[in-house]
Amino acid sequence: MSGQDQIIEHVVLYKVKPDFDSTKSQLWSMDFNNLTSLNLTIHVSAGKLYRSWSSSLTFTHMLHTRYRAMDDLRKYRVHHEHVRLRTETVKPILDEVMAVDWISNCGSGYTIASIAGFPGPDDLEALDSNEELINLHKAKAKDLIESELVVDYVCPPAM
């Protein structure tokens, strides 16, 4: 597969400290979303999770970015604007963090993540109400899954 066919997905899940001022969540999200101006990402979305289904991993916020190449992700990670945001705004409010990177459109290897997008919470609720469909999908994969983390996140409308 050529590098042009690959998209690098980068997802970071955060658990903010209990005393975090939730009114600042929107500003925090906007700061991350403004990193699109770096011209390294082809997609940035950050914000509060709509819902978390895990009892042991209780993340509260998510950042999802997409890159044309692994080199763009590397440049993003060390870019002074990203480093400033991470060290001055994010690290002081965190209890936990988990990041996952993968190459999408990969023709071989193991799937390490699955993301489903929905236009809004109503569409997600409609899917959740279809227990038969959910159980069918769970039954197909249950023997192949060692552990799972399921969260719901609603992407804000494009600005």
C-alpha cells in the first residue's frame, strides 16, 4: 500500500480531574480544534464524551485527529502550539490519558480500534434501542476480543 492510500488516525481519551470546571470544556475543545491551522491535520475534533460504557476506564473527553502521513503526526506532536496546549492547558487537569494511533485503510494486520460515527445523539440512541442488532454484532466478535472500551462521542458541527 502506498503512503498516499494511508490515513493516520490518532485518538486520545482523557479523564479530567473531578474539580475541573466543566464550563471550560468548550474552550478546551476550541483550543484543540484550532490546531487545524497548523496544516498538519486533515481532521481535528475534541470535546466531552457523550457517554462512557466502561466501568473501569472512565474517560471524560476525547481528541480525534487524522493525518495524511505518519510524518505529519510526528511534526504535530512536537509543534510548539501543540506542546504549549498540552503542557499549559491539558496536563494540569488530567487524571488519566490513553492514546491510540493506527493506519486506516490497511489491507492486512490486526484491527486495534473501531470508530463508528453518527450525525447526532438521536441516531446513536436509535442504534442503542435495536438490541437484536447489537447482540448480533457482539456475538460475532466476542471470542476475538480480549478487552474492550466503548465510549460515545458526538462530533460538533463543522465550523
